[in-house]
Amino acid sequence: MSQPEAPNPEHRSSGAIICFCVGAVLCGVAYFLGVGAVIGALVSGNDPALVVGSILAAVSLGLAAILGGVLMLIGGIWMVVQVIADQTGNASEQRYRNIER
């Protein structure tokens, strides 16, 4: 019987990238849908229901863009902190030495 493989120490760093990418996708989708909401408000004519719906959509998508920006900021800081922590000579560096290359 072979021994089970050691867990990959780099697996823990995927959380920061996922946080950053979710924020980037949220910003992109909010921008794409926000442009449509603003155009919808402009071309709605005199229908107040379409104007109110488009304005509410633009506001909510603006909030989604802000949330995406916050997630990107958190993910970016998280990645930088992990890189700095990996460069220090702490005991956490020992985890890389147990992996066979």
C-alpha cells in the first residue's frame, strides 16, 4: 500500500483569488447591466413605471458594483498578505519542505 499524498499547501491560497475574482465578475456584470438600465431609463418615454424600474435597477447595480470593488480590495490585500507571509522565515515555511518535487 502506498501512503496517502500530503495535502497541497498552496490549496489554502485559493480563497483570496476566489474573493478577488467574484468581486471582478460582480463589477463587470453590474457595469454591463447598469448601462442597459440607464439606456432603458432614457428611452422609456413617458411611462413612469419603466423610469422607476430603471432607476431602481441602476441604484441596485451601483451597490453591486461597490460590493464587487470591496471584494476585489479584500482579495487583493489578502493575496499580498499571503505573499509577504510566505517570504518570511517563520515556521510556516517548513510546510514547503515536506513536499516531494
